[in-house]
Amino acid sequence: MTAPQDGTDERRPIPYRLRWRPEGIFPGAHPGHGEGTEGEFRRHVPLLRQPDPRRIDLRVSLRDPHGELHVRQFAPRRSVPVVALVDLSGSMRFGEAVAGRVADLCALAALSAVRSGDSFALYGADVHLREDVTIPLARRRGLEEEVRERLLAARPGGSGTDGLVEAAERLPSRRSLVFLVSDFLMPSAHIERLLDALWRHDVVPVVVRDSAAEERLPRWGLMEIGDLETGATRLVFLRPSLRARWRREAEARRQALTATFTRRGLRAVELKDALDTDALARRLMEG
């Protein structure tokens, strides 16, 4: 199912599962690190190990052949910060991706986080961090509309993504769930540097693609192509051999990007043409 891009539908939050047990003191929906007296049931332990008479399980204790008392032990439920880092460099202007499916994705992430008791933050960046597309961690009602409005008003531009590294430095010190949204049309060294800056967080790369740039090219004809970051343009005579070469190069870039993520244990989400909420939910429930 794809999400409408006009913002008029009643969006439903999607669930997500963490690959780790969060720490901290803020209650939430995720099984946390450590032991507690409430939350998700974990196991029974002897009373001497966890001396809390309020949690004694009489039924289990009566079955103990040694007459030992047992208490119920729980994993506390904690909240986590959820963050969207959005590439606003010039190449992200293609196909109005930021005002369309990127805004849909980030608004949905904000809605899902707040409904789960988590906080959400948005950071947009090109060569610098964009303060006009920045929302610090919050969990207030209607946050998803603020996120959507900031991205609808954003104007991607510039020829760099150094601001994403600057944004990474503003993230909380405790582990967060981070959606890294970009077309990743940047040198591999820049991608590695950005991922290094996010080392302590659980990163979900969101690769923005557009089939018009890779799959719906004509076999023959004149076509003006432009570099959206530098503004340079040139006229190209498109022919089958050139189209095939472009497709091979695009596929090679995708494979290299996938290999970069795989080396770090990351699994990307592809955001192609429109937001597929069902596919996104399946990916996030995998943890």
C-alpha cells in the first residue's frame, strides 16, 4: 500500500521493533535493559536473588521440590529517541522527492514514535545543518504535521552533505533509532564518514530513488541533463548503447552502496517513486 502525498488522509502509525534493549529511565513501549518489577515478563527467579515479596508466584513456588519461593521477573519497558536525518543537497530536488515521499515517510515516523511513547527529532542538512528544517526531540501531539510542513517548505540545494555529520553530533548520547534519508549520490568516502559519525545508533538507511532517472529513459532522442548540485547542464544524444551504459553504472552504484551497508550490518529501505507503508512496516518489524 502506498501513502497519498497530499497529507489529507488519516495516517495510521506503523509498529517497529528494536534490535537492542534500550536503557534509561523514561517509560515506553520497548522491552528495556536490566530487571524490573513491571513490564514484559522475563522469567521466574528465586526470592533470594530478587528479594521482592510482592512478586512471589505462589503457584510456581508450591511446585518447587525444595520448597523455595520464586518471584516473577520483568524486563522494564523504555522509550527511545527516533530521529530522521534528511539529505537536502541539490540532487534531492529531482522529482520533488523531499516534498513528496520523504515528507510522507518522516511524518509517518513522527506519528508512529509519538504514539509509541517515543520522542522524535528532524534534522535536514545540505553542506550545513539547516535550522529551518530542524525540530529537536519532542513527543507532542500534532508533531507529524510540523515535520511535514518543514519538509514541504524545504528547498534542497547546495553541493555537499557535510551538514549531516554536523546533525549526527546533535543526536542524543544514548542509542537512538535513526532514519538516514538520502539518494546517497555522494562519494563513498563521504558515506563512510557519515556512518562513522552514527556508530552508536541503530541506523535505517532510506535510499531515495526515482524510476524516471534509471528505468524510464527513452531509447533514442536528445535529452538535456543537469547536475542539480552545481547547476551545470549539457545536451546528450541518447541511444541504446548509452542508455544501457547508464543503467549498468546505476546498478553498480546500488550494489556498491548495498555492500557498504552490509559490511556494517545495516539493511536499507528503498523509497522509490512513492512511500510503500506495508513494505516499510515489514522492514521495521524485522528489527
